Amino acid sequence: EAQVTQNPRYLITVTGKKLTVTCSQNMNHEYMSWYRQDPGLGLRQIYYSMNVEVTDKGDVPEGYKVSRKEKRNFPLILESPSPNQTSLYFCASSLSRGRFYGYTFGSGTRLTVV
Amino acid sequence: ELKVEQNPLFLSMQEGKNYTIYCNYSTTSDRLYWYRQDPGKSLESLFVLLSNGAVKQEGRLMASLDTKARLSTLHITAAVHDLSATYFCAVSDRDDKIIFGKGTRLHILP
């Protein structure tokens, strides 16, 4: 089944404790992206990757890191999480940015930083 | 900078009624997307509109795109409770960056 898999689904952590949210897709998509969703603010792009070893900042990259060492995986890293990073996070992928026919979204990760 | 505005942001309606959600965007684009999100769930792609005048229909939902007016509409015909969800439009800018609207929370009363 074609899908984007995120883990974990739920995570509660403490301020300053490094964490990684994993994202993997099995559709051979070139383009992958991370969004955060907050009430009243909609979805905001954190980082995106157009292909292996190519990543770039979205609208709200502060406090986040990403890597794209393999085509299928695009982990989101919070080196020192803070409470303002409490949010619902989505990973999404698409065939390519230039031929964009819509995203396939992961199931989401609800992160709480206390 | 591309901005995407949806209205209304919240809509409560009776079953059986018709209504329209509007999506306006600020700069030229010919690609627009509609997504549905159920509470606590992920986003599901509904429609991809790739040209001026494009119209797509799925069940009780119909989406259209007018690139000259920079407007897309999502029309709901004879609403049923199962259509209660949040609906997002998203637009590609000239650099293929995708910008989402804030979403329209639709609540259909039985």
C-alpha cells in the first residue's frame, strides 16, 4: 500500500531533550516536506527536500533540523525542544515539486513539550 | 508573497442544504488543491485543479477554479453528516511552493 509512515504518533517530552520524528514513504517520491499544524494558524511548512541530500527551509524552520540521506526517509530533528514546539506535525510527500499533483500525508505526530 | 484565504472559517449547516466554501489567493497560480481533515486525523486529498475553468466532482462535493479571479469554490450539495470535517485549500506559487489556507471547519447538523 502506498503510504507515508510517521513515528511516533504521540510524544510527550521535556524541554531540552533531543528527539527525532521519523518519516518514510514507499512511493519513490522525490519531494518530501514537514508541516506543523496549530489552531488558527493552519499548516505551516518547516522544511522540505526536493531530493536526496537537498533540503531547504520552509516558513518556520527555527528550532528544527532535517536530513535526507535516502530517498524514502526524511526525519525531523528537534535538538532542544521548547514548549512553543508543542504542535501536530505532518510529513508529506509528492512525486516531484515541479510536477505537483498533491501531497500524500502521513498520519501525524502529536508532540507535547513540557 | 502568495497568500491564501478561505471563508468562512467555520460553518454550521443543516443536513440537506447546499453551501459553498471560498478560497481566494493573492498571486497568479494555475494549480489548486482541496484537502479534507477529520478531527485528529491526517489530510486526505480531495481534488487537484490544474487549469482555469477546471471543475471536478466527487459525490456531493464539487470544486472549481477561476484563475482570472484567483478563486476556487468547493460546493456542497444536499449536505450529510458524514461531510463534517475541516476542508483546506492549498495553492502552488510560481516556485511550486505550496501555501495552505487556514481551513474551513464544517459542522453538519442532523
